[in-house]
Amino acid sequence: MKKTLLSLALALLSSLSMSAKDYTDTLAVTVNGSTTTQTATISVDKQADGRYNFALKNFKLNMAGAVRGIGNIELKNLVPATSSKGEVLATDTTITISNGDDKSVAMWMGPMLGQIPLQLKTLVQDDHLYTVIDINMASLNQVIHVTFGDRYQLSNSGFEDYRTEQTLQADLTGANPPSTINVEEPLNWHSFASATGKYVQAANAFSAPHTYSSDVVRPNSTGKKSLLLTSASVLGITIANGTITTGRMQAGDMNAANTKNCAFLSTDSTSTDSHGDPFYALMDGTPDSLSVWVKFKQQTHVADHPYATVSAALTDGTYYQDPQDKDYTNVVATAKNAQIASNGFAWQHIVIPFKYNDNNVKAKALLVTISTNADPGQGSPADSLYVDDISLIYNVDKPAVTVNGHAVTLDNAEVSTTATDPTTAVVVASTANKGSFAAVSELSSSADQRKLQLLYCSDDLKTIKTYTLVIDKGAETGISQIKTATNKDSKVYDLNGREVKTMHHGNVYILNGKKVLK
């Protein structure tokens, strides 16, 4: 009998945690505009009732070069909202941070802070976890901003951190051997000092460095540095543009306009720079636009080639190069401004919209390329382009919801409608732009009333618009209109309101507001 009871108890305990999973990734911590990174592990534990427990253990801060232990951040019974991208966990609460178990930490600060406000936003996927945490440390007069597994913004986007690459520079007099030059390149960005290609040695030997760390920052910046790109003359024959990319530069031809000279990426590449970082930037988001601050000066005005340029290509991660040497079918979207004028050498805030291609390519990597001239080999020697605070913008446009095909106006934080059977009413939440998605969670359900929470999220989770939808039992209005052309929707959804690309035999789907059996 005891053995039977023990078996039942073990079975009960195992069922309480249906799918505990650990995710290890880069944790970025920003305090007072300064960002540090560390490798961390977050555990998400899905319970039998579908709710989640969340744990970030042994959280530490790097403050003024000193590592301080904060403790364990743990939240329980988080209700997930289901979306086409994964499950969203969102809460705005107060917690007590407990002691960590890392024996190397002498003291944990968290428990001494008492109850502190914390905002958590998490996207749970099978192979990846993305988390944004804001901790209000009022007693320290600080807000700690934490991101984990960020594939929605570019790393080192403020150009605060640099590594040193070494190149050989020729003595044009021939009197001395080539000298070793230390070149500053921003972390996660690459220029000619880390380039590849047949002519890379010549490109560096006969040209001055193109990238520099600068303390000239854009207005109201919270950072301390920016990037300076400069052009240079190559033996007085041509101009080597100052260029930086999230991919890798290739010097493949003596003619600057040849497409063998390009920026390229491939997530299949195992090559790394001197810091150990790959020559590509992973990207899960589908941004609406790219924002960047620039300050440009053409040293000598060139009437036919007066502009600097910023371009971006969102791809599936397979090989792609800019400028293109052929038509590429692996591109999700592009953004480009090839008319950045000097504008009196003043800082300019530029926002460039992405143009999306009509294809089914899934975003995986982003190639951003910035250059002192929009035309290869053009401009003048010593052109200067300062770059600061590049970011990707994700909006939440036109959140909408339908119940059994009938549109419900989202004019209040809580909206209501009626359905003949609230428990089986089909709810479809949607947004109008690429950079956002909708998620739905069920709060309660009975024969007379069903209550749901609708979350309209930007891809980077910085913006979440929240509504409560109440469906009461009653006569439905407007349902007959779902057959009209203006209400027709060619998209296919499952019974949870999630868009599906392929229908499988034997399953029930929603098409044009009606249930259909495949």
C-alpha cells in the first residue's frame, strides 16, 4: 500500500511540472545608460494547468567594474497568451528578490531591498527565449533594464565598445618595412581591418584606417562614444570609402565598383573576428523602420557624389551581399537611404522604412552597411561620418479583433460583445504591420460568459497594448455580413485564432469567418 501511495505521489509531482526548460544566452544589463553583458540561464517551467514559473537565478550587476550579487528573480503562476510566434508572459508586479546560491558571492543585495516593482515581458519559443525585465530600484535611484536573448536589436548599437584589429601599412617611400597599425573596430561590426578577399592586404597597406572610437556623441545621448568613419586616398588613384557592416567586408577586386568588393553575410560561416564574434547579426524581428544618428562632412565637395549612405537587408541567413552580384531570393525586406547630405556637419536623426518583399522567406539575419559615400570609390579623401545609436523600430498598428467574424471595436480597455455560445466563439486578434503580433489568453469561461485578454505586442516587446474582451451569451449581430467582399479574409486560422499556412486532414479551421473541416 505504501509503495502504491509513493508511486501516486511521484506521478503527481511529475505532472505538476509539464515542461521545465533552461535557456542559456546573453544577458544585457543597462544602468544609467551604461550596458554590460554576461552569460546567464533562465528557467521556464510550464505547469499542468498551462501556467508558467519563471526563474533568473544568481542575477549580478557589474557596476563601476565591481560585480555585485543581486539574487534570484522568481515569478510563479504566469498566465501565457498564445500567439503565432510563441507564448507571451507579461506581468507588472512587485517581488522580493531572494538570495542566490552562487558560493562565490559574499553578499546578495536583493533581499535587503524589500518589495520592488518589476515588469516582465517574455516570449517563449521551443528553441529560443526572449525576455525584457525592468526593475525599479527606487532606494538606489535606478531603473535596471535587462534583456535576454535579444535578436530584435543590433548588438553594440550605441558603438560604445571596441576591439583592436591589426593591419600592416606600407611605407610608400620604400625606405622602411611595413609597420603594424592598431585599428579600432566596434564590437559586432566590421570594416577593412577584419576583411577578407584577394586584395585585403593591399587595401589596408596603401590606405589609412577607416574606423575610430569617438567621444563626439549625438544630442541627448546617454552613451559616451560614437563611431567615426573616414575615407582615404589609395595611392592618389582612387578613394577607399569608410565602411562598416554587421557582416564582413570583402576586398575582391582593384576596381572599387566591382561587386567583388562588398559587405556580405552567411550564418553558415564559422569565421569569427579577433573578439570571437561571428560575421553576421541574427535577427528574429521584422522591424518597421531603422533609426540612426549621423553627422557627415565631405571634406571636398564632389557634386556628382555628395552623399553618404545607410542600407539594411533582412535575410534568411543564407549568403547575401551588398552591393548585389545577382538577384537574391532570400531577402525578406530592405531599407536604404543613399542621400545623406552634409547638412552643415550637424547631427541628423534619420529614420528609414523597411520595404517588405511579397514572399514567404523567414527572417534570420540582418546585414547593415554604412559608408561615407553612396557610390563605391567616390567622394574625397578624409570625408568624415559619425554614427551613433542605431536602432530598429517596431510599431503596433491598428490592433483589431473579430468574434465569429464580427469586428469588435477596441475603444476601451475592456470591450464586450455577444455570441450564441461564448465557449466556442472564434476569436481572431490581429495587427496591421510587420513589426507586431497579437496574443490571446483565456481568463475565464462559462456557458454565459467568456473573458479573454488580448495583447498586441511589438516584436521587441517594448510596446504591449492590452485589452480585456468579454463575450456574453446572446444574439449575435453583424454575423450575416461576414460573407460580403469587404469582410472576406483569405487567411486560415485554427480554433485558437492562430493563423496557419497549411491545413491538415481531419482538423477544423476558420476560413472567411466560418468553420470548415479539411
